[in-house]
Amino acid sequence: MLESAIFQPKWRYKILDSLELAHILVDSIVEKKGADITLLDLREQSIFADYFLICSGDNDRQIKAIAQSIAYDAKHNGRIYPVTMEGQPETGWVLVDFGDVIVHVFMPEQREYYDLEGLWDEARVLLQMQ
């Protein structure tokens, strides 16, 4: 009995599921004043991701701040690192891929043009914040 207590770690990582991670990322977006936040459940329509988290920023500096903030918060609050970050804030679209959760940070014009919500219109909307 004493031996098993010796080998028990003093701390444990809590493994987050995809939805818990998405909620951490939503909080991060709200903190950076991201707008028009939508969380889509893609589990029934897609094999490459469980959720799309889509939001808008007013300018390239805000898009960069949102993308950096979600990467930081995922690392520090969930011990999860992005698989990849793609795009440039100057182009109006940055994608941050966490595997099961993919975050799209858009300028409003690019968001309207690419219309991911329309493309994935069969996905269930779990969260919509203006």
C-alpha cells in the first residue's frame, strides 16, 4: 500500500474533450473582443474535425491577437497545442487547428465570402454570440 502511494504523481493532467476545449477557446475569443462567434458541431458531417469555431475580428491586429490568445489559452488552460496555424492576419483569415477543434478567425468580408456556416448548414449550431 505504501509503495503505490510513493509512485502516485502529485499532480495529474486533466484530459479535455473537444467540447471542453472549444469552450476554453470561446472564452479566449470573448476576452479579445472577437465578434459573431459561432460553434458548429460537425461530428455527424465530418471525419476530420468535431467542431468548427468561427469568429470575426475588426482588423488584422485583432485577428492576430485572437489567434495568439487561443493558442496560449489552450496551452496554459488545457495543455493542448495547435497542430498548425495557417493564414496571415493581413489576408483576413487565420485558421488554428487543434485536431478535433478548428478555429477560423475572419475579417467580416472574408467570412461572408467563404460562408462556412452556409457550407456546413447541416451542422448543429451549439453556440451563437453576436
